Amino acid sequence: MSPFSYHKPTSISEALSLADASSQYIAGGTNLVDLMKENVVRPQRLIDITGLALANIETTASGGLRIGALVSNADLAWHPAIQQHYPLLADAILAGASAQLRNMASTAGNLLQRTRCYYFYDTGTPCNKRDPGSGCPARTGLNRIHAILGASDACVATHPSDMCVALAALEAVVHVQGPAGNRQIAFSDFHRLPGVEPARDNHLRPAELITAIELPPPAFAQHYRYLKVRDRASFAFALVSVAAALTFDAGLIRDARVALGGVAHKPWRDSAVEAGLRGQPASVALFTRAAERLLQGASPLSHNGFKIKLAQRAIVRALSDAAFGATDQGATA
């Protein structure tokens, strides 16, 4: 671990004044500290934001929820309003990490998790995400856990978060504050595909600080499913995960959301596929067609071709469970 200075501001304005290109904000530190220990990242300054007033969960004027950036994953998952009105999000959080990590990890920190690509963590190997222009050995190396959608020649890493997959399906909004003021980012626009700049995971501007996540008014508390397929039932990252949510009107699907995790550089959705579900009666055949369309552009690597069929089957199962009432089966495949 490289030397760094440590600062604990007492206001957002003070935090922003301390931020520069060589600094990092830190809250729970469940990912950042590991990266620093491995010398994957080497901030010269840590700005500890745990003293800021960003740990509240409040109802918005529109009937949604505003979740402070410092709310722990554990507190969020077990909050009565989340359990009652956004159970998809609760299930996704509880499917991720361990109880100890959920007690430490923050809402904002979850959005900023870095990939678990082996080559990203191994500073003895090239990695475009860690060292732009050095190459992507995962493309021809060990790539079982890597992306099958939205990847590029520069990077095939996947985003590791479970919570973010549910937030994508729920169409959350990210509130940020920076030197230029406040702004809101639709969740679908927050994370980036790798393109030719895989070192950039998201669309935050320099020194910007996430202050809150806003959920729209609840709509998917009855027909939902978070399904996570992983190598073991204990703490493990998803090979494939699916956040599925439906609403019905007179026996027909009125609205549909399907987000995938473990398959791309960001949570993966396709609005055209979701639109194709609306106005239709729920059926396995309908969901099978939707799964096939959602995976149409998949481009497997040498060791992860199995993810295509796995993802298709997971989508069908998650949508079927959401439609026909199997949400009590738990959050793990």
C-alpha cells in the first residue's frame, strides 16, 4: 500500500474542496481498501465522508424514496419501506456479499465497486482498466466470469454489484454534487460500457460526490424476482443474475422490467425487449422469446460461452417466478 494523507470533512462543501485527481472518497471501504492493499489504486489522499449527513432514508414528494449515500447495505435491505415496497431491491442486496460486508458497505460505494476481473487485480499483468493502453489478456486468457454483452476489444470485464441490477430494473436516479453544482443521473446512464476507455466505470465528473439514490414511487412489490446464479451458495459474485419485475392489468402484462448482472460492464437492459412483453399474457413461451432477444447480441469468449444458455434460462425462470408467484424461493439459484 502506498502512502496517503487522510482527511475527514464535516460538510459536503469541505469534501468537494479537498477532492482532486489524486484523491478518493471513502466510506465503508469494503472494496477500495482491498484495491489499495494490492496497489491496484494508489490515491494520494483519502477523503472520509462518513461524517457527512448522508445516512437518511426519506419519502419524496412524489411518493418514492430518497436513500442517502451513506446508508449501509444492511440497513437498506432491512428497512421497512424497502421490504414492503421495493422487495426486489432487498432481495438483491441480501444476495450479495456477506452479512459483515453488508454492515460496512454503503449505498454509494456499492455503485462504485470495481470489477473482479483477475487481471485487474493482478498488477503483474497488463490491464487496460488499470493501465490504459497496456492490453486485455482476459480476451484470450481465463475469461469464464467475463462479459458476453457490451464488451469491446479493450475490455471484457463485468460489473460485480447485485444491488445495481435491481436499481437498474427499478429505474433509480443517482443524485450527485460537484464543483459545478448538483445534478441527477438516470441509473441507465450512470455506468459506462468499456468502449475504448475501460478505465472509466461511470459518468461521474471529477470530484463529484454521490449524495443519494432516489427510487420512483413503488410499482413492483407483488410480481418480482431476483435470481442469482453463482458457483457456490455462500459469498460469491454472480455468473449471471436477473432482476425481473412485472405489473398486470386484466390478466395482461402492463409493465415489465428485466435487468441482467454478471454479463456486461454495467447492468444490462433492453427497452425493446421489455416493450415486447407489455400487453401480452404471461407464459413460458413469451418469456423464452424475450430471453432469446435479450441475448441476441451476445459475443462469448473462449471459456464463457455457457453464459448465453445460462442467462436465457435464468431470465425465463425469473420472469416465470415473478409472474406466477414464486418469490418465496429465495434470492439464489
